[in-house]
Amino acid sequence: MHLDIWLLLGSTLILSAIVAVRLSHHLGLPSLLAYMGIGLFIGEGGPFQINFDNAELAETLGLAALVLILAEGGITTSWRNVRPAVPAAVSVSTLGTLISIVVTALAALWLLDVNWQLAFLVGAVLAPTDAAAVFSVLRRLPLPPRLTGLLEAESGFNDAPVVIIVVTLSTHSTAPDLLELAGIMVYELAAGGVIGIAIGWLGAQALRRVALPASGLYPIAVLSLSVGSYGAAALAHASGFLAVYVSALVLGNARLPHRPATRGFAEGVAWLAQIGVFVMLGLLASPSDLPGQIIPALIIGFVLLLVARPLSVLLSTIGFGMSLGEKTFASWAGLRGAVPIVLATIPMVQNVQGSETLFAIVFNIVVLFTALQGPTLPLVARWCGLRGGDEPRELDVEAAPLGELHAELLEIRIPPDSRLNGVEIFELRLPPGASVTLVVRDGNSFVPEPTTPLRAGDTLLVVTTDKVREAAERRMRAVSRRGKLAGWFGESGA
């Protein structure tokens, strides 16, 4: 087929997926269902009869897509919201994941006619929540920041230990040495975290000191650093998935130049990765094999939803001060997506007996239970008595370095609920070396006076020297959260 035909079909497919996103968003469903539906439609059972059965290629492309999705998750995650929930998220991602694996595996051994290896593979591939599904659904709900931070951090952290377990189970025909497996996991997770932090911090320092010739290079550099951390960790036999998420989290919260553009670029790349991986997984699935595994999928899916996930959350969050309502919602919000299906291709590549059955069961579970859980999350949140906090939305600050002038231009948009509303320019008390030079209001721009009051919806242009740039931004964020008396309340501005 000629290149022009492929380009036409590819663009048509992507546009169809974008339209499907609008429909799934309206219904409250994760977009993955629409994408996999497109894959099934154009696959071997649909009118286009495209036959795709290369599990090894699907594994490679799927893991690459997960790297990009995790990078976007880290870049767009607010460390301020995630930080209080990190200890609980680490516990849920490790201890909770192990509990979920054991409970689901025992249920599979008891209820399904499978051997121990396949049973534990079922538990392992279904243990991690999916970053793309969690981000796409939860960020639309007005939840307490700590709970959102817990679920986002968990979805970013729990891929790493599960990949180690799935690979070990797929490559060993006998039961692995648990002590050896624990040692491998500790090393890979610790080393992956350290590598991710190091690359993220070093990359941030470099990007803040080097004025690149074009603003479009900053998003490319940030994403390249995040993806590069995966490769660096893999070379050190460490967890690449943890490294890429942690490095992206560091870079995304480092207040680099052109941060909104970087977030937008990362989101666009992640959307493209999601479309590609879910359509590919839909193509890989054989429609003739799926109906026969619906009953086993329902059995294991309900065990996972009603027993394994609640038990793992309940036990792994002991001592973290979570209410019963928060634990209940966290149990219900453990959405599965691309991660379990991609992980299910690993046993297929290793020719594990029954791996095709495993793939069909996991595919059915993801489709059926995402359709169940996604639309009901707002209702469950209300039943659990959860609502978002009253803190104002974070300021949107974009920085552009002014190269040879040793200065930076900050573009600050004031959100509707910011406490900057009504604050006069002199009351900002910006550090010496920083000044509000222009205000854009209702499409008109003007140079403000010291007594000019700010309004919600204004865009401010703040010129600051390199030395006080961070202090100026911290001060603006502090006033946005606490008002003109931010300093009186001990607001650090972080």
C-alpha cells in the first residue's frame, strides 16, 4: 500500500479516536474503551479484516507507550498535591499490590481450572491500576487533593514492582525463590528511584541555566530526559518505569521555562500513545476467543473489585489517617487499562502455557469493569461523602528566559477562585528585582499603577532577574492561595 494511503488511513483513525474521546468523556467513561472498540472494529472480526497477531511487537510497542504515558503523568502531576500522599501511595503500590496478587491468584486457583503459574500471572497482571485511566477520569472529579494525589501516585508507582513479578513468573517454570525475588525488587525499585531523581534534578538545573533558541525545544528536552531515564535505569538493571515517572515528576514540578507548553506537548504525545496502544491491543485481541472467557473474567473481576482491591487498600493504608469513605472510594477507583493488557502480552511472548486464555480474560476484565467503574465514580464519591477542598486553583505560570539580559518574563494567569482577586499591585510585595510590567484584562493591555487592583481572569507579565525569579513566583503563588496576608499565616510560597 502506498504511503499516501497509509497517511490518509492513519489520520482518519486518529480523528475517529478524537471524536470517540468526546463521546466517552460525555458518558464518564475512560477513553480506552473507545480506542479498543476501534481496534476490534478494524481487526480480524470486523469489516476491514486486519489480521494482527504479533505478540512480541505488541509487547514492545505497548511498553514504549506506557513509558510515554507515565512520563506525561509525572509531568502533569502536582507535587504539592501528591506529596502528603506519597507514603500511603508507596504502601499501596508495594504491600497493597502484593496482597492483591495473592488474593486474586488464590481465587483463580480455587475457581478456575488453571495451574499455579497462570493463577499468579492473573493476579499479577491485574494488580496495577492504569495511569491513563486514572488521570483521565479522576482529574474531572472534585475530590480531596490528598485522595487524588494517592491514586495518581499509586498508578505511577505500582507498574514497577508488577513488571518485575510478571517477567519473573513468565520466565520461570518453577516457583521463584521469594527471598531472591524480594532482593531483586528492592534493588530495582531503589535504583530506579535514585536514577529518576538524579536525571530529573540534573536536567532541571541544566534547562534553567541554558536559554534554548526556540521555546518548542523545552518540551522536547523535558520529555527526552524522562524517556532517557528509562533507558539509563534499564542499563543499570533497575526499574525503568519508576525512573521515568519519578524523573518526569521532578521535571514537571521544577518550574522550568514554558511549563504550560511542556505540559501541553506531553499530554498530546500521551494521547497519541494511548490511541496507538489501545487500538493495537484491540487489533491483537481475537473476537472469537473473547466470549468464551466472559464468565471467568466476571468471576475474577468481581473478586478483584470486591475482595482483593478493598482488602489491599484497607491493610496497606493502616496508620495513614484515611477515613473509611476515602478507603472505600480508593478501592472502587482502582481502574485497570492498558497496563494489565500489555503485561498480559509478556507471557504470550515467553510461550507460557495458557497465555492466550490469560490475555482474553484480562481483556474482558478491563473492558467490562472499566465500563462499570468509570461512570459510577461520581456516585460513589457522593456516597462516601467526598468533595474537593476549598483551596484555590494553582496559578498558571509560564516563564520565558530573556537570554543575554539575565532576566525572565513570567506570564501569570489568575484563575477564577484565586485570592489574588482584589489585591493591589503594591500589596504583592514582590522581591526587589521583580515587577509587574503589564496587565491584560478583557483583551486590553495596560501598564498598572501601584494601586491597581488585580482581577480574576487577568494575565500579568512580570519581569524578574534570574536571582529572584523563584522567590517572585513563590510569592505570587502564596498570595494566590492565602491572599495579601500570606506572610502573616506563615505561607512559605512553595
